[in-house]
Amino acid sequence: MKSNISGREKKWNVRNFPFDDGTLTPIVQEKAVEIANRLYEEGMSEGKALYERAVKEAKEWFLEMEG
């Protein structure tokens, strides 16, 4: 696992991330995991706020990508 300057390692993948929304496409799930790991590595505490923010940002990213 990759670690960064904070010493925190990547924690999630698409199999172990606690998705509440079962309707997310695989690409949005992957982006949410990427965002969650970044937020966690930057020092955000694990929990509902982190999960919700990661999913929200992934959905926004997807909508922007779609144009």
C-alpha cells in the first residue's frame, strides 16, 4: 500500500468501502474510493462525513466529465 507524508496508508477499495448508494456505477465507485483515500491520507477522520463527501465529490466529478 502506498503511504504519504502523514504516514496514513490507503484504506479502502471498491470491495470494502461502505457505499450506502447501491446505484453508483463502477467508475463513480472507483472515484469515490480514490477521493476517500486522499481525504483520509490528508488527515480527515474516518466516518460518515468522509464517506458522504467522497461519494458527493465522485458524483460531481462524473457529472462534470459527462459535460
